[in-house]
Amino acid sequence: MIRQIKKGKAPQAKLDAGTQVQATVQAIIADIEKRGEAAVREYSQKFDKWDPKSFRLSQAQIQSCIDSLTPQARADIEFAQAQIRRFAQIQLATLRDVEIETLPGVVLGHRNIPMKSVGCYVPGGKYPLIASAHMSVLTAKVAGVDRVVACAPPFDGKPSNEIVAAMALGGADEIYALGGVQAIAAMAIGTESMDPVDMLVGPGNAYVAEAKRQLFGRVGIDLLAGPTETMVICDDTVDAELVAVDLLGQAEHGPTSPAVCLTTSKKIADELPAAIETVLARLDTRAVAAQSWADYGEIILCDTDEEMLQESDRIASEHVQVMTKDPDWFLRNMRSYGALFLGPRTNVSYGDKVIGTNHTLPTMRAGRYTGGLWAGKFIKTHTYQRVLTDKASVMIGEYCSRLCALEHLPGHKEQADIRVRRLAEKV
């Protein structure tokens, strides 16, 4: 039996907040579309108190940010990028062009073509999320994108040295100190000083996610990344303190970040609330994490692994950490999630920062129909066809003509018929 020991806020509360966000974002995008960079600058002043002479950083400014890093900080950034680059290259190698003769004289194929330009958003107003630069900029460059534009808001009143350095070391072609909806809209629509891009990627707050949603169609997007979500699936092989740490490690992202414990252990279910309080006491981010847990934390007690599987697929969390006797059983059977973290030796933070997988992942149950960001997201697969012989064209044309007649499309039918008439006598 599945028992809800602790519940989070009802979905309607989230929907009500989303309505206000939607209207605000719509107005900002319309204004930027109308007034261009003047509007971008006004919103930057309003929301970030940031009004530089140029939002685009010069090469000298970028180099200054890189030079400001301690040797250890630079080495750590380069180590993380090496892991992310290696895995992205391995993923990219799984994509291949194909060409095959499916019938005598009929050749079909596809080519995998990188996008020409991509805009990467790196959150950085509240926390300087250096890792998001690796995940988007570097992965796009591995995929072969020609022009990668990177935007991040100022941090403490100036561009974040660490974010800018990570963007540059990751291969960004243009770097802007610009945040929020104004950055997303500028990249998608273009301004007097910024050419538009073909696709937007990267996480952000509710306003950034909504801007991507409203601009989808004008440009492509990777996915709609809402507040960070985490789930711990566990049994008696671990203890309540470890579970509490792993839940709160993601809850500190913001006050609306869901954190769910799915367990078959009554001991953990009983002890977790106290363990949460103990761990909160040692976190500097306790105020945010505590609110997130109070409002969106859940404890669900199940009798079997099968029940935990049922609940995990229903919730489809962004991050799912599995600490059970047989975590590989969940790897084999789970269908809906962002990324899995198997066993107590790993955790979501490893994936977020350094281990090599991408941390831009589906939220809001989107794991039911999409995976996260990877090298292949920057690749378009385009098909082509070639007919080598008159005989093949006539044979395909006769089928095509009859099928077009069934659909009452005479123009389509004539495309086939003219070739049949001209080539049949040669066959």
C-alpha cells in the first residue's frame, strides 16, 4: 500500500503563480520586440541594476575574468569541462549519417547537421552557477555549432569572473553580462547589437522558463526547465541523515523546489523529519531549503519496490537518486525521469557539477516524453532521397499516382504522372 506521510502544496497553487509570470513575460517580450536594445537596457536596470556601456564583454574583459581565477579554481573548472566534453563526444559518436538503397534504384538517407547558432543562458543572479556554462556552451561546441552566444546576469554588481571564465574556456563565441527575460528575448529576437540565434538552451527561474516557452516556434528550445526537482528512492540500506542531505542538497536551489522521499523503510519515514531539521541547522541556505521542504517536500511510504516504481514514474522527477539493495532494478524498469543516480556512492551534486553527464534536465513531469540536454539536441537530422533509374522512378510514380488520387490531390498526382509518362517508354 502507498501512504503519503507528508504532502506538498496542491498543483493549483503552482498554476496560480504561473498565470502572473505568463503575463509579465509576455509584456516584456512585446516591449523588447518593439523597442529593441533600449527596452533591454531598461529591464536590465530595473531587475538587475545593471547598465554597462556594452552588455557584450570585450576580449580584454573576458581575459581579466580568466586571469582572476586561482590556479585551483581554474584547474577544477578545466577538470569538470574535460569530463563533460568526453561524455558529450561519446554521445555524439552514437549519431551517424546513413544512406541505403531501399529498393533497386531508390536511395534514401539522412545527414546529421549541427545548428548554426545557439543562445546559452547561464543563471547567476542568486548563485553563480558555473556548471551551467559547461553544460550548454561546451556541449554545443562539441556538437559543432558555429556560433554560441552565452548570457549570464551580473553577480554582486558585476559579471561573475567564474561564469565568464567557464563560458570562455567552454568555447563561447560571444559573451554578454545580461540576465532574465531580457537576455532570453534579446537572443531570440535580436537587437541592434546582437544577432538572433536559432535555438535557446539552459535553465533559469520561472520567468526565464516562461520566456523560452513563449518564444518557442520563433526559435527552438532545449526543454522547459522549471524549479529543480529531486527524488530519493531508498530502503533500509541507507539512513535518514543521508536521505535528508540528498533531499536538501537540491531544495536549497529555491523555495519552490520539490523534494520527494520514496521509501519502503518505515524507520526512514519516521526519522526523516527530525533528520531534515538536523541537516538544515548546518546549512547556510537553511531558510530557502526549509521553506522548500515545508511547502513542496513529500514522504511516501511504500510496501514494495514495485510500488516505488509506480510512484516514481507517476511523479517523473528531474533527479532520481536510487539507494536500495538493487538500484539496477530501477535502471532496468524506470521509464519517466530526468537522470538517475544509482547507489549511495553517487549523488545529484556529482551530476550537477563534474561527473560528465549533463545537468539540464526535464522538470514538471516532462521526463515522460523527453530526456535532458545532450550533444544530439544541437543536431538536426535531415533526410534526402535519390532515384537512380528510369525504371525505379516509374515504379514509385505509379504507386504515388494512385495514392494521390485517393487523397484527391491532383497537383501531387501530376508530379508523379508526368514522370511516368516521360520515362515509361524508356523502360
